[in-house]
Amino acid sequence: MRFPSLFRVAKNTRFNYEPRYYDPIREDLDQRVSRIHKEIESDNHQDLRSSFRDTYERKKKAGRKASTNQIMVLTLIAGGTVGWLYFGNSALFALLLIFPLYIYFRFRGRT
């Protein structure tokens, strides 16, 4: 029960605020995913799968090649360091002669 008053008291104001959230990256991703799902459901889904498989195999082969190159460079640096410790500067000069030959034979077939 409320008592009569001479003063008017303001009522609490209620807000009906619904926040909006826009993520352009998420929207772009959703569009791409829906487009890819439509393409897969079409008749060409076997072609898409084979192209995905081919791309994966190429990347896998390139990864092995890069790994081999890294091992060779690491071996060359370690061999040069050990040779310098045992034989002195003559090992470094031999390494300077061998490295251009390696580069020549490495890139000879690419032109």
C-alpha cells in the first residue's frame, strides 16, 4: 500500500536495448562455406576431391624437398665448423670452393 505524497517520484526507466554484432570475417567465412557446400553437392564433387588430393600431394612433396634442403645446409654448416676446428682456415677455403659447385648442380636443370 502506498501513502499519498506531495512530491512526484520518477519511475525507473526501462531500456529495451538489443546489441548488434557484425563480424565481416565471420560473414565472409559463412558465405564461402555455403558456396563450397553447394559446389560439393553438385555433380562436380568428384573433380573437386581429386583436385584437393592433388594439391595436398604437391604440398607434401614440396615439404619433403624443403626438409632435405634444410638438412643439407645444416650438414654443410656443421661440417664447415668441425673442419675449421680440426684443420683451420684451409677447411673454410675448401668449403668456399664446394658451395658454388653445389649451387651450380642444384639449379642446373631448372632453366
